[in-house]
Amino acid sequence: MANEEPFILSKRKDSPYFQVRFKNPDKTSSVRFFPAKSTKETVKSKAIAKAWSMYNQEKMDSLSVVHSEISDTDAVKLLENLKRRGVIKSYSLPVNEHSVPLLQFLLDFWDLEKSPYLSEKKRTGQHIGLMYIDESRRIIDHYWSQFFDSSFLLSDITRKILKDFILFVDTLDLSWSRKLKIYRAGSVALKWAYNDELLDRDITAGLVSFYGKSEERSIVTKELAELLFSTQWEDERCKLVNLVAMLTGMRVGEILALRKMDLGSDCLYVNHSWNRKEGLKSPKNGETRVVYFPFPSVIQRLMFYAEVSGGELEDFVFEAPLVKDKPMDIKLPNKHLHLQLQKVGLSKEEAEKYCFHSWRHFYTTYMSDKLNHRILQSQTGHKTLSMLEHYGNHKTDSDIKIIESAQKEVFGQIVTISGY
């Protein structure tokens, strides 16, 4: 960088953009450079041009005498510039909900203690998972803060600026689904701000952000399932977790949440789900259900592990090693499924095309030919409003016989060769 230039450029490891640090013209100050700012440019020549533009603009902001009205954002920038140069020591802004900095608004929006949105959801019985809340807050802190300055106000956000942010996110080397999550972490808050009259219009309405097709997961075939369960697994409990998923279509969190009290003679009571952030919680869709299957040897094995865990009604069937009142790591069943797939001859790349959730697709695929949609929904926990209102949760004795007959036909051979 040439000596006459009043700034230096640099790059952070976690960002593709050059950032600029302007030299402090006050030679008596111990502070040689002002804090870094992003140029939003990835090419050095363009970054230099942008840096000069930013420098000239700062000089105008600092030296101009403002006679006309300026936006709240420009006012804050001017005050920040004067404070940084030592002209003023501090300043204060009128306190109102419209003048809150955008980043602070977004972070508070995903804060359980501060968010009126999350309080509203809780009050009206609409569940939002803690893991989703935490991830949204991390996204705001990491990605939105790369584009928006801390002084940028909620009241100054426009549709064009939001479109510019979408273009910025599109330059990141991320999957389309991750980009969509980044956009939605903020757009949900902005839409709520409009509905709550913090913004005068919904700048997200009709805005297209990111679209793509998720990579399709491979569906386990009956032949592959037979091969998987007829061979020995490194972890017997992970084998059982995968087998129960195949036989019932249950989600991994629902299986790991099973306690001794949830084991029936010919069924499992799906009363809870488990995740590492919230622990025991209601199943997805908030509906408990009874899952039937006519394989007493499998239930006996589940009961055996419940007894190993302590034998009390509240003890987890798949308790974590050396840890009381907590099931095994939720990632383990999927890890051992991949290991077993490789053990029976699949490459690592081929094995990773399958995931634990594949068992849910497997169950639904093979049972859909045997059961009508009403009965199948009662087992998998899939819910639609029309089905819920029309059928409710009632199952007859004949339904149970139909379910068990279909399971024996589809899964009987696999259970036999599994050793249970």
C-alpha cells in the first residue's frame, strides 16, 4: 500500500471481503488507526476504490454543516464519526422503539428474555424449539452483522437494502438451504415488525430469496435392511434404536425419549421427544400417540435396557453411559448406521447418502400399501389439519389388528434374522 494513502486494507480469514482501516490524522493520539470497516469488495482494486470513496464521504460528513433534515442513520453515522475523532465524548438519541439499531432489534427478537414475539408464541401455545432460536440468533450475530453497521436503524431498512443483503448472502460459499436460513432469521423479524407497526410496510412481501432442491436421501430397501440387521453391530443399543425406527417410523428424538413407563406389552407410548437443548419435550406437532407392533422379543429387549438403566419407571431405555437422567447422544444411532452400511459393502460416500430419518421413509413407503392414510398417520405422527379434524385420534381394535398384520408381513423376516 502506498504511503500517501490514508488507509490500509486487510482480509479476515472468515470473510471474502477486504476491510479498510483509516489512519488517524491526529499525530498526537496513541490510536494510529480507526476500527476496521468492510468494503464489501472481494477484488483488491475495487476495494481500494471503495476505500477512497468511503474516505471522501467521511470527510464530507465530518466537515459539512447540516442545514437540512437527514435520516436517522446518517445522523448516527455523523455522531459516531465525531465521537471517533474526539470532537464529542458521547451522545444520546431519543428513546423509542422505531430508532433501535437493526442488529440489536434482530438479536433481541431471538432472545427468550426480551422478545415479545417469542413471548407471544409461548402465550398462545405455539412451540418454537430452543435450538432453532439459538441458531437464528447466531445467524444474526455472524452473517447479518457482516452487512449491516451497528448504527443502522430498523426504521431505515428498505426493500432495496434487503435485496442488497440477499445479493451479499448469495456471494457466500454456502448451500442454498443455508442461505435461506440466513435470510429467514431476519425476514421473520422484519415481517413481525410490520405487523406490530414498527415498520410502515412489509418489505419482505413477495420477495424471492433463495430456492433449490435438497439432495435426495437414499431410501433403504428391504434387501439392504435384512443385510444390515443380520450382521453384528459395534454398538448393540444403536442397532436396537435403528430397528425400532424401522418397525415404527418413529423419529430418533422420540425413540431416545422412551422410558420404562412408555413400554407396553404390544406397543410404545410416544409421550415425549428429546433434544440436547430442551431435554424431554412434547413430540413434534404436540400430539402424543400409541405405536403398535407385534414383536414381543423387541419390547423385551427394550425392557432389558430399561432395567439396566435402573429399572425405575422414569429411567430412559437408552440411558447415556455414566450419566443419569439423560439418553445417549442423539448423533450415535446415525453414526453407527453409517458404519454398518460400510460394513456390509457400501463406500463411505454411498453410506452418507442414507441417514437415520431414512427409516421413517422406509416405514411409510412399505406400510402405505398395507394401511389406509388414517391408520398410517396414527402410527407415524404425520398430521394435516383436514385429517386431524375429520378423523381425530380414535383407533379401533380392528385397526390394531390391521397394523400388526401388516407389520408381520413387511418386517417379520427382518426381525427374525436380527436375533431378537
